[in-house]
Amino acid sequence: MVFDKVVEIIAEQLGLDSTEDITPQTSLMKDLEADSLDAVEIIMALEDEFGVEIPDEEAEKFKNIGDIASYIEENK
Amino acid sequence: MDFAGKTAIVTGGSRGIGKAIALKLAQLGANIAVNYTSKPEEAEKVVTAIKEMGRDAIAIKADVSNGEDVQQLIDEVERHFPTIDILVNNAGITRDTLLMRMKEEDWDQVIAINLKGTYNCTKAVTRKMMKQKSGKIVNIASIVGVMGNIGQSNYAASKAGIIGFTKSVAKELATRGINVNAVAPGFIQTDMTEVLSEEVKESLMTHIPMKQLGTPDDVANVVAFLCSENARYITGQVLNVDGGMVM
């Protein structure tokens, strides 16, 4: 499932020990304390993994991880 | 300073200041990717000298102004070496002439190699350095980028551009353990300054408090310092190596 893979990549990029508390509503920056560089790295890793392009103006609209997974789902 | 096991890429590393930097970093323990564009035999000489010191080195041809070339350069470095710890953006050219006589291509070529080349190479190593959470990037600017110079509006613009680029990228990457600094050489004895007339050299001397040209080693020593852990807390700076020309 796309969402699970997205969570896996985010956890890898951020070096999270556990992904148990991550839901589609989890915010990268607010909840996982990612900074703007982390966000860019995550987006780039997701682009590589799924072979999609995520333009900056789309990335800016993402409020939570669910939004990211939906975008990839719709565009891959 | 100890760079044992570190990998450094030096663009324009076959001659002049770049060669001195490659040899200096190797002397301090680093393995070196020597980038060049036009003179493979010169690059091979540098590689041989580095290997004689017991380090690993490869010569890689790439035009730094070309994004694809740069990606191939970085890919080859990654195939050959486990990490990329140091990038020295040194490749540069001059196309000196008064603005009135400067052709568009004189402007474009200098900006493409000096400034865009620095962007291309820095961008290409950034992701890896971010993953490593460490890296040292040193951009070779010029004192001319700080004070301007007759006949060098293109070169000065490219070097001033490098300074602004250095400061911006330093801010972007500061939280990732990546130091980005610039060194601004004054007048250094190289092929690039060799072509200056005696008259020009004479007039330069009046502006150099130390009354002598610098050597490529003078620059290489400062680059090595900025690449070392001694400069751990320094980022976004421009260090002038110019015998006191600009204070």
C-alpha cells in the first residue's frame, strides 16, 4: 500500500525508531519535527521510489502524510 | 589536519591553484578526484603525484558548466570512492576585455563555467553530504569579486555571484553539518596571471601591502584549513588570501 511505503520512507529519512503512532493525519513538520530540508529530502526520496514528480507548489499544499500518499496514489 | 580516508573532488584540479589544492589535500591524507576539461596529461600528472604519496586518485574529464557532465563526474566519483567529504569548486576561466568590447559569449562562458559550474557541482554533491550529515564545500572566488577590476566585469560578476551563492547555501545546509565557505585569492602566480603585462603587474604591486604575488600553495593552505575540523564552526565566510589588498 502506498501509505505504508510513504511512512517507511519518511521513517528512514528522519531516522524514526517507531512508526506506530503515524497516521494519515500526522504532520511532517508539526508532529515529526521535520524541517524544510527534511521535507525536501523526503519528497525527493518519494519521487525516486514511486517515479512521480511532485512539484514544489503541490508539495506546499500537503498538510499531512495522508495528503502525500493520496497525491502519489493519484499521480503515479 | 588529517584527511585520511576522506574523498575530495577538486574541479579544475589539473593546473594552477586547483592542482596545488589537490596535492595539499592529498598530502594531508585525502583521496582525490581531479576534474579537468582540456588537458588530460596535466591531470594524469597530478594523479600520479598523488598516488606516489600513497593515496588514491582519479582524473575525470567534465565540463562543469554542463549539468549532465557534472552528474557523470559525481557518478564516477561515487563508483570509485565510498564517500564525498570535500568539494572544492575551483574550475574557472577568464575572458578579459573592457565592457565596451565584451562579446555576449565572453560574458556567457565566464558565468557558465565559474558560476553555474559552482552551482552544478554543489547541487550534485549536496544530497550525499546531507545523508552523510557532513561535508565541506569550498568555493574559489576572487578578490576581484569583492573590489572589481577593469577588464574583468564578467569575471568579477561570476566571482561576486559565487560569494552570494556561498553564503546562501551555507545557511541552507548549516543544520546538516555541511560547511560552505569561499576563498578569495588576490594575485597568485598561475597561468591565469602569467599573461598579465609587466606594466599591469607593476601597478598591482602598488596595491598589495605585502609587495609580492601569492603562490598557489598560499591558497591551498587556507582551503585545507576550511576543509578541516579546525574550521568546524566557520561557515558562509569569504577568506581573502591577497597579501592585504582588501581589508
